[in-house]
Amino acid sequence: MTGPATLRERLRALETFPRPGLPELDPGAAPTTPHELFGIWLDEAIDAGVLAPHAVVLSTADVAGNVHARTVILKDVTDEGWWFASQSSGPKGRDLEANPHAAMTFLWPGLGRQVRVSGTASPADPGTSRADFLARPDLSRAAGLVNRQSEPLGSLAEYDAAFAAALDAVTADPRLVAPEWTAFALAPTEVEFWQASDDGPHVRLLYREDGAGWTTGLLWP
């Protein structure tokens, strides 16, 4: 008689990606910039019904090198980089002020795909940050206006009261903006596209910015 499966055994038995039917990555047909290929992959993730395809793990490090990771929402991709937003006074903002190097990791399991974006993040001008905040729904603006992210919280009732007051404020003034709200652009120096396959090793395509433009190359799986 065997006992219940261990956690290790249960984890090893899990399917990682749905097979067969995964899309392919042809490095020879890749666009000249990672921005273009990312746009294609994001569109395909949306069309495939991937849940929250714009959710991305943002990794930052403080001045001492301590790494922090959390999931944020991608706001846009432009020539300037991959965009997200946060309070400049919060943990993300403090990390980036001390150390602008950051990385993003997208995972779309239904397509067997991962994208890693590495580079430096810079704050946008106040007008861009203001526009980003005003584009948020009232509930999200109220949460941003509370602006005590990651501080110790005494009780849920304490937060409920602060949130209700902030919601009243943004409802009364549709142009009200959290003063420390900041949009950031992560300007990449490297972008890696990772594609699983149905019956072979995964394909890794790396774009690297060399100062004169983008170069591409394959990485060993």
C-alpha cells in the first residue's frame, strides 16, 4: 500500500503547457525589433483568450541589491519602452529611484510562451502620469489616492474608511490626481522570446540593443 503522493510528486505530475497544438517561433521570420514581435504575440494571446495577458511580473532591486517582484498591469508599448504605473513613494518607486534597472516577465501558458524584458525604467513627465491616473476607473483612482501601499495596516476597517473617503474625493472631483502617481517606461536592452514546442526543445530568441539597433540570436534551451 502506498501513501499519499508527496508535494514533489504532485508537482511533477502537473502538465505545464497544453499539447499538441502549440504555436511555433520561426527565428528567421522574426521582425527587426522586439516591440513588433511582442505586439504580435500579445495580439495572439488576446485572441486566444489568455486570462489577463497584460499582467506582468515586474522585478526591481533596492540600493542594497534586495530583489522585489510583484505583478502589475502593462499600460502600453512604445518606442520608449514597456509602460506601467505606480506611486513614486511606494516600494516600486523607491526601488527604481535607487536602482533603475528592472525586468518584466510575461507568461502565457496556454500558448507555451514567455517574454522577458530587461533594461532601465524612467519616470514619465507629469502630464503623462496625470493622464494615466485620470484614465483609471473611479475605484482604481480611489485606491491610488489612499497612497499607503505596503505600509502596516491595523485592520480592514481602517482601510475601508480611508478608501471610502478617497472614493468620495475622486467622485466629487473627476480631475483629482494622486500627487505621487507616476507612469514609468522600461526601456529594454534585452528582450527574450521563449516558445515551448509540442515534441522538442523550446526555442529562445534574444533581441539585444547594441547602441546602433537591435541584433538577434538564439539561446540554448
